[in-house]
Amino acid sequence: MTELTVEGFATGSLVGLLQELFGFPDDSLTPTTTLEELGLDSLALMELGAVVEERTGLELGSWLTDISGSESLEHVARTIAGFSA
């Protein structure tokens, strides 16, 4: 389990978590890939959010499960980086 810093959270951090949790191959995860394209449902987003919170110390609340499926990985990562621990 890798600790993540909020300041260092970037698209690569999110991609790594998605690969670790859900086994997505490298070529399916680009900065412009959307959550919808990955087929992540609300349960998967809850799991992802819990891992991000655990590893960064952030409190995302329901933000991750409430965002639009059309959001890109880059947007999601930038927003997470904008949260303060």
C-alpha cells in the first residue's frame, strides 16, 4: 500500500489506483479517459474514494460518487489534488 500526498496527486496517481483496484490495462487509461468510458459505477467510485481517503488523509465525502461520468481522469485527479487534508 502506497501513501499518496495530496500535493503530488496527479493523473498518474489516479491511473495507478485504478490499475491496482480494478485491473485496467495501461492503454485504457489516458488523461482524457472518462469515468463513463471505464464503466465505473457508484460502488466502484465509493471504493476508489475510500482508498484515496485512506492513502491521502483527505475527506472526499460523497464528492466522487456525485461527479459526472463525463469527467476525465485528468479533471478528477486535479480536483482531488485541490482538496486540503
